[in-house]
Amino acid sequence: MRECSHAGRFGGLRAVNAGAIGATYRKPMTRIRFHGELNDLVPRRARNRPCEFRSAENATLKHAIEAFGVPHTEVGTVLVHGAPAPLDRRVEPGDTIDVHPAPAVEPADGPPESAEAPLEPAGARAQPAERPAFLADAHLGGLARRLRLLGFDTLLADDAPDEMLAERVDGDGRVLLSRDRELLKHRKVLRGRYVRAQRTDEQAKEVIRHFGLAPLARPFSRCLECNAPLRSATRQEVLERLPPDVAATHDAFTFCTGCGRVYWPGSHWRRLQAVVRALISEAPR
């Protein structure tokens, strides 16, 4: 079995200095191993193998794990000498630590709502007991639109400082989606996901699988632009907002309660139906 010895000093970790003298450096090394998809986030030398290090005084498991590049939002069970331990536990010399990834959420019972009937008003639908709401960072605008397309309350963050974004998700109880690990490490971020995929649809599929979203989808119930709920509207209500050819050939519309946009089942809607089918088909079988 290959092992690594973590060199250098960063975060809460301190490597052995061969020239140092004193009791501190005679203490046993701490050993850590990351499991599953967490190996995508740690330095290459620490992947799929135990890694030895010395931690700074009073460092917690959270500090040690995040010093290897893994935000606490990605962590599930942590074992110390084989027993579960909280992230605020202090790291002790000689500890053997196993870090497992946060498990994917089991999908709720029942099939996802069909993409074939998108114009039913959202208020007429039975809502599950808990449907997650999200905050996507400023670089995940495409992902935010895909989640809105599926009916999930998804805000898109601006370029505010990390502290402000962390306070926002803490106050709103939202799940933070980001490709910024330092943001996800913030102590006020309780739930989040470091999005691995690069392409928009792959990002959406990753989030759907991880949070078990497919059965909770309510396609075409939120505005793609502003995230506000949509409601059904008559032709007369929205007539002044319609192109003449649309007004003459359509009689089913939805109206954004936030920005006032009007949607109808045209060719763009049919393309979005195909996107919805592709995304929710990623539900675990």
C-alpha cells in the first residue's frame, strides 16, 4: 500500500521538518484517507491512499480536511479510529482518519411530473413536504436556468464577497451550488455542492442525481429569467404583450408573477420539453 507524507505548511497542516528538534516533532503522525468522489478534490499524492501529516495546534477535523482541498459541504461520515466523529473534533497526534463523501439524497417516491403538461398553474399542484431551494454562484448561470426550468427555486448570486453570500444561504436555508471551494468552506455554509461538471446540462444532471430531484421536478412552473412563480393566464389578460400571430393562434399562456414575461407552447417550448425529458431521465433507477 502506497502512502503519502503531506509536505509544506498550509491550512491547519504542518509537515515534518527534518532539522527540527523538540517533543512536537516526536509525536506520532496523523493519518488521513479520503474515499469515493472526494479523491477528485484532493492533491494527487493523497488520492486513494493514506496520507500522513502533522496538524497545527487546536486544528479540528474540519480544518484538516479542508486543508486538503475538500470543503465540508462535500463530507459525509468521518471516522476516527473507526468511530464516527464530528467535524469540530480536535485532531490528535496518531489519529487515523477516514473521510467519506456526502451520500446522494434518495429520490422521493413517485415519478417526476410530466414535461407534456407545462401550463398548469403551479398553485394547483400538490407540493412535496420539502423541495430544496438553491443559490448558484455567479459563474453557474446556465445551471440556474436549468433548475428553474424544472421548477426549483434557484437564485443566481452576484459577485458579492464570500461573506455576504455565505450569510445569504445561512439566512435563507438555501443549498449553495458553486465551483469555488473557498466559498463552500465558509463556516456559515451548511449545505452545498461543489459542482464537478463543466457543461451546463451535465452540471444539471449531476445536481439532479446528487439531491434526488427528478421526482420533485415541476417543469415550466418558474420563470427562467427571474425565478418567480408562473401562473396560467387568459389571452385577454396578456393580449397587449403578445405578437399578433401568437395572439391569433394560441389560447394557453403562463404569466410570470415577477417580471411579467409571457410564455406559450411554441417551438422554443417544444425544444425545452426535450431538455426536460433528458434531464429528468437521469433519475436513479
